[in-house]
Amino acid sequence: MTQNPFDALGGGGFDMNALLQQAQQMQQQLEEAQANLARQTVDGTVAGGAVTVTANGVGELVGVTIRAGEFDGSDPDDLSDLSDLIVAAYRDARARSEALAGESLGPLTEGLGGGDAGGGFGFTPPSLG
């Protein structure tokens, strides 16, 4: 006769169905939070608002705004500067989207050993990986 190793936990055993149901519920909550993040947007700005980049909560680039009169489209140096500013503004927007993801997903994932959307708990948005 074999003894159930979970009898020592009390209550007569271990309810695997309850554990699976709880895991499925947590998975559904994570999926809903990720879908919600994809609908939210954050802005990253540089050079006093000369360039603004909009990203969604999972870090996907959704828009770029360049203030009129800030750059000469025929000057190679201006265009190079503009390129650098767009990259910097995107980095700002991405950092904001990662912070937003951490705020949204952190409470759902604290029990999984993390709380940082950048990868501390294994979540990497598809567009950021």
C-alpha cells in the first residue's frame, strides 16, 4: 500500500483540479491585461517636443510626429539629427511602455517570481523580443 505524499499537507490531499483551474484563470487574466496594454498608448518626446513618438503598451511604434519648421529636409546633417531624435524618442516611449506593462502585469505575476515587464517574470511582449 502506497501512501499519498500530500496527506502530510492536511485536509486529506491535494486538489489538482483546483490548481489547474487557478492556473487557467491566471492565464486568462494575463491575456486580458496584455490585450489592454496593446490598446493603450504612451508618448516619448525629445528636443522640447520637436519629435514625439507614440507607442502602445507592448512597445509597438504607432506614430511619429515632427513639429513643422524644426528640420530642413534638404540638409543631410539635419536629416541625420532627425533620425537620431526619432530613435531617442522611441527609446523614451518604449521605456514608458515597459513601465506601464510593469504596472499592469506586475500584480498578476508577483507570485511567479518577478514584477518587471522587461523580463523579470518571463513576459516579453512579442514586438519587444
